[in-house]
Amino acid sequence: MKMTSTYLGEIEVDESKIIKFPSGIPGFSEAKQFVLLELPDNPIFHILQSADDANLAFIITDPYYLYKDYTFELETSTLEFLNIKDRNDIAIYTIVTVNKPFEKSTINLKAPIVIHMKENIAKQVVLQMEDYSSRAPISQPLHEKEEN
């Protein structure tokens, strides 16, 4: 199917790749279908593009690239909602708030996006723990990683 992406313009998307967010994303509950797109020439960041609204897209990243020790437990209700039986079936992403300069950008560790990759169903989970910030810096962990 053809669709328009905020960042990539008109693109062709395989309908089987559409990820359903039955509850929407907090603040965007009307958008229930998204596609995960590669950001050209950038293996770290991706685009979560709404299939319902061409103007709605998020830059996301795998938080473990930046925060190796990031860990949390999903509540039973979330495991059941997403039909998760095996940790290997899911992917975890965090939304990036892009700022200028880019080094001032942040990621939301407080509300990760959990995607059941085999069933193409997802949910943004708001963690009930104080360990993580919704505005965690992206620059510091990258510098630490470079030194190792």
C-alpha cells in the first residue's frame, strides 16, 4: 500500500508490516496503526510512522544501545494484552525528543514502546518506577560507549 511519511515522503509499505496499537499511543489515541521504517544511513534511529495520519511520526531507538543496563518488568496485564510468551518475540523502543543541537536530544525511558514482532501488536507502557526519566540524555551514554 502507498502512504506518505513525514520524514520519507511517499513510500510503499507491505500491509503485513503494519503494527497495531489497540490503545493508541498516550496523547495520540486516535492513531492505532503504525509502520516501523528505517532512517536512511542511520542504523541507531528508526521512524515509527502512523498509517492513519501522514503528519504523525516519531523518531525511536533501541534504548539498550544507549543504556546497556536499562531493565524493567512488564505487568501481567501487559504480557496478556500483547500475548507475550517469550522475551525473544518482542522489541523495545523509546521515543526520541529531537532537539538542536542533536546532542541535546533525549529519550523517554519512562514509557518504552513494546512491540510483539510476530503478531504486530504494540503498546507504549508507562513504567511505575522512579528509576528512569522521560527525558534521559542521549549524548552522555554515547560518549561513555566510545571510551570503552
